[in-house]
Amino acid sequence: MDPVHALRDAAPIPFWLTDPGRPAPAPALVGPTDCDLLVVGGGYSGLWTALIAKERDPSADVVLIEAAEVGHAASGRNGGFCEASLTHGLGNGIARWPHEIGRLERLGMANLQAIEDAVARYGIDCDWRRSGSLAVATEPYQLPGLAEEAEAATRYGAEVELLDEPRVRAEIDSPTFLGGLWNKDGVAMVDPARLAWGLKRACQELDVRVYEHTPGGALTEDGARIAVRTPYGRVRARKVALATNAYPSLLRRHRPYTVPVYDYALMTEPLTDSQLGAVGWKNRQGFADCANRFHYVRLSADNRILWGGFDAVYRARGGGVRAEREQRPETFKTLARHFFTAFPQLAGVRFSHAWGGAIDTSTRFCAFFDTSHQGRVTYAAGFTGLGVGATRFGAEVMLDLLAGERTERTSLDLVRRKPLPFPPEPLRSVGIGLTQWSLARADAREGRRNLWLRALDRAGMGFDS
């Protein structure tokens, strides 16, 4: 049977957001209001910022505004890989910040543990599992890279295990797997929407004023305060944290540093016991393959398989983040075919959901930070698809910057320096298109990077995923 037939019943909506436990939206902000801290954006970045601000100072009056509903965007539709890495993987961190990668790895592990502690402290029911993840080789040329990654990870204190073909297939049985690297403690799997909703509830319990269906508009100075316009009024705040990520920043000067790149995923129907037994997967790790155009894969609490990744789509025409781009049948067909190549024993399984969403991509693959208005406004963005965990660290950085404090976090080069911006159109589209073509070509040529990719590496804009 053509694998595409498995898509015939797929609902065009993120699986996680169909949860019957989805909370009712908070009311919109109506009328003007003042506060100590205004947080713009109700994804992980904004939620962590509001929550930690109240933990640091319970007397602070904190307002969070969200244009749609909490978790509506990337925070409610991602794969649910909560990684310790703050640098989009150890390799990217070593290449860009070799002198401080040890500190970054230590801070990343501490940040992951802080998320786990908050999940327990606030009773957030989000299927949190510290099961780790596998990087799997599906081509022989990828095996030496796994061994090098294992050596580097061990050097920086990670708990990893290098697996040969029989051992990796004993964990997850796919005929495409030739080897793997199991990061045992540096990744947790989580229900992403439930994490966002749990953080919203925790914020409200600490008296954060949460307003949904309240987009932020123009940001201006109003005496000693910063004013942000909303449809039904204006918020005046002593300080503002911008957490809009893939959406255009309220500060125009930040916009060239990110582009929205669309990522797509499928979710299967729940597997039967015999189907799950045919795959194995007793330890329930997530996994991703080692190609430039990679897949990320995990089990849900009810034993569905999420199969995402491979295509990363940038659309110049029309710009910005647009709802109609969340569906892309040509990508869903490709993903379905790849799924049954990886798991032929699951022939006959159907997909229940198919969706996409925008990733806030930066040229260095991980977050950057900035301030404006004499330090009264701060900003974090550019997490590039690995923000489930790193957004909490970014929230701490934004609050440190707003407080004017020099901390271990704010002293990092990662925090003090911004990435190179993307060029304007049409050069942006040409460059991104050439890069995507080159990455696909490298996958077909045993990982060999062409002149274009090597030039990007030298310029500090190296794309490796």
C-alpha cells in the first residue's frame, strides 16, 4: 500500500493541542493598566520569565500578554524534546564558544534540573520523563561522528553510551539503524502543550496577571515607563521582556536576526501492544538521525509515534508567520514514506494528526539577547527549534539584564554577543535556498560539505542541521 494512504484520516491540527484537558483562555486585557514588568508573549520564554520574576520578587506586579492563547505557537506544537544543551548541541557549542563550553554545559544541566524541579514543585502534569535521547546513524559514514561526539560529551561530563547496531536495535528496532549514541541524562521527554498550560497555571497561582487574545502593538517611551499598545488599551510598565520568538519583535532593529522556518510533524494512531512490541522501545527515549535533514521521533504517553523534521521551509513571499503555512501536503507525503522505511513492521498504521509550525531561526542556531531603552527593555530569540529547555535559561538572562546585574550568565560571550543578521531580501531567500540545497547534497555525498557550506562555516554562519 502506498504510505500516503496512511494520511487519509490525519487531522490538520497539532496533536498536543487537542488534549481535552486544555484550559479555558484567560480574558483579554480591556482598558489601560500599569505594572512593574510586562512580558510580551505566552510561549515558554514568556511564561518562564513571568514565573521566575515572581519567584525572585513575590511583590512585583507582573503582566503577561499573549496574542492568541498560551502554547498556541511553537510551545504547544513541538516534539517535546527538553534538552540540557543551551547551544543547539555540543558540537555547535564547541565550534562557537570553545573557551566557555564547559560552563555552558554545566549551566545547561543545572537549567534542565531546575525545569524538572519546577514541574514537581508546581504539580505540572506533563508526562515528564528523564529518558534521554538517541542520536542514530543511518549511513556508515555517520558512525565515526558518533564516536567523536561520545568522546567530547564524556570529556564535558555527560552520561552517554555508544551503541553498535545490535545494541541500538535492541533499544528501538529499525532496519535503518547502524549505530547510536544514547545521551542518558541530558534530555527529558515532555508533553509540550501540557508543560505550557502548567506554567500558565503556576504563573496565575503566583498572581501573574495573564491576558490572552491580547496582541502587543507599538512600543514607546512614556516618561519613566515603557508603553505597549494593545487593541483595547495600553500597558505601561517599568520594564518589558519581549518573548515573541518567531513572531516579529516589537523592536524593529531585532528583526533581521531571525527568520521563521517551518517544520512539520506527523502523529500516528496509538500503537497496539503487539505493534509496540515489534519496535521495542522499552526505555522510551526520543531519537533523531544524524543527517543534515534529520528526523526527530518520540513516543507519546498513549504510545503514538511522533515523526517530524526533514523539511525546513522558508517562505519569503508574504513574510512573517502565517497560519496557512502550517499545512504542507508534499512534506507530509515525504514524512509518511520515510516513516514506513524506518518501521516496515508497522505497515497498516495510520496517522491521526499532521501539522507544522514556525521556528525562530538564527544564524548561530541558538538564542541571543539584547537590551534597549536604557536597559528597561530586554529580548531573547533565535532558539532555532531547541527552545523547550533553553527558554528557561533565556528567561533568567532577561531578568538578570533587566535588573542590571552582572551574573555568571550575563558574563558569557553567548549572552554578550549577537549572531550575524540575515541579509535583506532577495539575498536572504537566495542564501537560504542555496544552503538547503547544499545540505541535501551533503547528505547524498557522505556528509562532504561543498564550497558554500565551508564558506558559511568560516563566516560563523555554519549550518549543520
